[in-house]
Amino acid sequence: MDEVKDALGLTARIDFYKMIATAFIAGFAERFVPDIINKLGKQTPEGASLTASGSGGGNPTI
């Protein structure tokens, strides 16, 4: 393990473990952050009516 640490240019063994932990967390964040953003983007703001979207039937007014 010390060879890997030295090859990466890390000064202490704890830096290697920090790098591994950061990579592990980043792997989860890569999937969870976009999901959270998409989930928040799909929420309807409070007070907004669904009929205001213009998706209702009928003839458009000119």
C-alpha cells in the first residue's frame, strides 16, 4: 500500500484513505444529486393551478 501512496504523490497513509472515502462518496453523489434535482424540478409550486398550463381541451382564443 505504501507503494501506491508514494506513486500517487501522497505524503501520508491517511491521505490515501481520505482519497478512497471521497471517491466512494462521489460515486453515490453522481447518482443521487441528479435524482434529487429531477425530483425537485417535477414538483408543482404551491398555489399553482394545473389548468394554467394550457393543456386543457377546447378551442384556443384568438
